[in-house]
Amino acid sequence: MTDTSQPPSPFASLVPQRSVGLKLLLVCGLALLMAIPALFIHSVVQDRRMGADRALADVSEMVGGQQSVLGPVLSVPYSRTLGPRHNELVYGYVVAYADTGTASADVDVQMRTRGIHAIPVFDATISMDAVFDPAALRAALPDDATPIWSDARVYLGVSDTRGIRDAITVTANGTDLAIEPTPYYASNVGKYQPVPPSGVTLAGGHIAGLETATSPIALTSNMRLSGAERLSIAPFAKDTRVDLVSNWNDPSFQGGVLPERHTAGDGQSEGFEAHWRVPYLARGIAGAGANLDLGELTEWNRRDMAVRFMKEGNPYQSVERALKYAVMFVGFVFLAYFLFEVTSAARAHPAQYVLVGLAQTIFYILL
């Protein structure tokens, strides 16, 4: 009878049969291979995150974006001559901040949907009280300056005027002031800039009698504005106190000053309350002076008191964090599967490892 069996391969002795080490290397290779589907899922997460950012931008276009509020300040422009041989005038302005100021804000937060995304939108009613010393404004004038008292004004500021939902009202010692948008003038001969805009859009109203006033001036202002994501109030007085009440349960306190006390996260009531105080020395800005930059107050993350009405732990962030450890999770499952195989008499096919890896990939898709 003729022997039809194949002769043994000369390399058979070089390839270990049922080698545990070779199987372990194969399992490690499959674990790395399973990271490729995780990369595709990561691209989907990034696309969803970009969609959420676009939804936030679209909603902000309609209701106003992040809002920064500047309380009332006093200002008077002045003119100066360049020298004894020059007739050309240059203009400047003097700013005086309130000695004491308080602000109370009632913020109602509602969810707006844009596609599959939900965006928190707030409607804030803000009341501010400030007490000024008019003598400080006069003392801050340069010695050779001629004040233009006919254009002495009270200024307030809002970063996004699209969110203003009602007329801004201001009273000085009980007298109503007419508040109008502040025009912008270039600082040159014949024109002056009362207060240049710095981080916020200013509105102002004429106030009379500052040149002769001796008693303190009490200013009260009220505004209602909407916005999205973030609300901040600048320390508009030497000593500023802010009280904020909201129905939002997940606030994130930001800005340059954290609240002295708050009820966020106590689990005892719906929403939260917060109280801030910024004393004069902590604010670090002069109470009155010539050509002061209001941007020192409104610049974010330095001196303002802010609340962010966005959930810090969004689902896209959670999935992205889980995907960073996808190789580790798949590898651990493969390792456990491999140890069961080694310690038992059964032998698993590499296709079974592939199916286990794909099952975990489907978990991330569902997540």
C-alpha cells in the first residue's frame, strides 16, 4: 500500500504547539487591534461635542451669550491744553466708584432644546444700590483740567446687549435718570470719549449737580437680562456685596472671587443661594482717578463674581474619559479570558477573543 501522508514540515519543530506564550502575544495584539473601533467612536463623540457647541452658540445668538454686568459708576469729562504755546485741547475723563455697593440677583434658569441638545438659559433680574461721594470725583480732576459738568454721567454696562429684556432704570436720590446707549467718539480735537468701552457695552444717563453736591448720592438701578452659560457681576464699588438666588441645582462658581457662603449642594432646598463680598483692598483698584480703565473690573477670572449654569459633567466628557481607557479595559477582559483558558482544559479560538472585544466596542457605542 502506498503511503499518502504528508511528510512533517521541517519548520514544525520551530513553531510551538499550543504555546501559552504565543497565545498571550496574540491576545495582546488583539487588544491593540480593538483600539481601532474605539478611535472611530471617539470621532463620533467629538462630532457630538461640536454639535453641542454649535447649539450653545445658536441659542446665545437669540437670548444673549455669557453676561458680564458692571454696576453704576460716575464720570465727568474734562479738557486740557497741551501747553502755554498751544491752543489745541486734549480730552480725558475722571471716574469715581461708589464707596459702598450692593447687588441682588434673582436668576431663573430654564432648559432650551436645540436638536438633541439641551441648553440652560437664564433670565436674571438684577437690582444694584450704590452710594457715592461727589467730592472724590472733584478731587480726582487734574489741576489744569477744565471739567465739562454738562456731560457728567452715570454709566452701567452689559457685555451682550441682545439679552436686555426691559428698560434699565436708574434713580439718583429718588430722581429718575434717562438711560441711553453711549456713543463712541475718537479722542481727538473737538471730540472726546466720555468712557471708552472696556469689555462691556455701556449705557449712561446725565446727572446734574455734581459740581456743587456735598452730601452723598444714592443711586439705584434695575435691569432684566437673559443669557446663556455664565453670569458675572463686577465689583463696582470700593466695598461690594452681591447676593444671588437661583433655581439651578448645579452651579459652578467662577471668576476672581468665590462666594463667602452658599447653599449649593446641601440637598435641603431646590436651587441655591450665594453671597459674595469684595472689600476695597481685595479689589485692588483706586476708588477714583483720571482715565481709569473699566476693563480692570470686567476682565474675567480676575475680580468678577461669576456663576456658570452649565453642567460640568456632560455625557460627552464622560464617554471621552472612558474611551481613554478603552485599551486597558479590553486588555483586562482579554487577560481574564486568557487566564480562564490556561487554568482550564478548554481551548478558545482567536475568533472568540475578537467577539469579546467587539462586544466591549458595542458597549461604548451604546454609552
